[in-house]
Amino acid sequence: MHLLAFLTIAFTVLLFSSCGSSSGHSGYINRSYFIRGQHYQPMSVNQALNYSEVGEASWYDESKWFGFKRGNTSLGEKVQPWHISGAHKTLPLPCEVEVTNLQNGKSIKMRLNDRGPFILGRIIDVTPRAAKKLDFHQDGLTKVRVEVISVGDGKHKRKAKRKKRFLFF
């Protein structure tokens, strides 16, 4: 009886501990870094909360074997085939953004948890599922608008203040 209770408690603890962030960070990350000899200085949280940019988006896939073996993001999180997430060079991580495909008007909200794309002229990389939802998976590239919704996790999360729009008749 005691063994069954112990195993039940141990299983419950393991189950719920896997629900937390696997990245080991608290809040957000905006430290500078070097990639391919290039220095990148991420924005401050205040700068990011006012961020909106139009540019080219691409998608990336880190599948190794039938989509099950994936890489880790810059935050140390596992990338899975069903995730809707993306990468940005200079926004603090993690960050929630709205990405709008300007070619067809489709829009999604996604978590940015990785760095990239490191190709000139591109402002964001998204996962294959995000590219499918934005309807540019077949094309590989599209023109998008990226707007920050919030920066950080948990008690450190800060939301962007958007201008209220009123309709006048």
C-alpha cells in the first residue's frame, strides 16, 4: 500500500514538473551575442514593446527523423512539429508577436523563442506549422508585418500598449 502511494506521488511530481519551462530562464533574455562573426545587441524591453516591422519571413525545419528528433531553441526549449513559434535576431526572448502575411492577410500569434534568421533581408523565421497557417509554406518566403504583443514569461511578462482605435460615424 505504501509503495503504491509513493509511486503515485512520484509519478505526479514528474508529470507536473515537465509542464514547466525547460529553458532554465526566468523572465526574458536580451544579452548580446555573436553569430558568424556578427555582433547582435537585442532591444531593451521598452524598445521591444513598441516594435513593429515589415519585412521578409522564411520558415525553417530542424527535423532529423520523421519530424520527431528536433533541435533546441536559444532558450533551450525543444522544437516539435506541432509548435507555432519563431526566431528573431534582436527581440528579447521569449516574446509573443502577431505575424501578418501581407500577401494574403492571414495572421497568427506566436512565441519567439529562438535566434535567427541570419540571412540578409529576413526579419523572422517561423516553424513549418506557422508557415502553413500563414499560407506560405509552399513558397518558402513572404512579406510580413511583425508586431510585439508581450515580452517575458510569468511575473516578468510585460504587455505592449496599443493605441485604441475608435470609429467615428
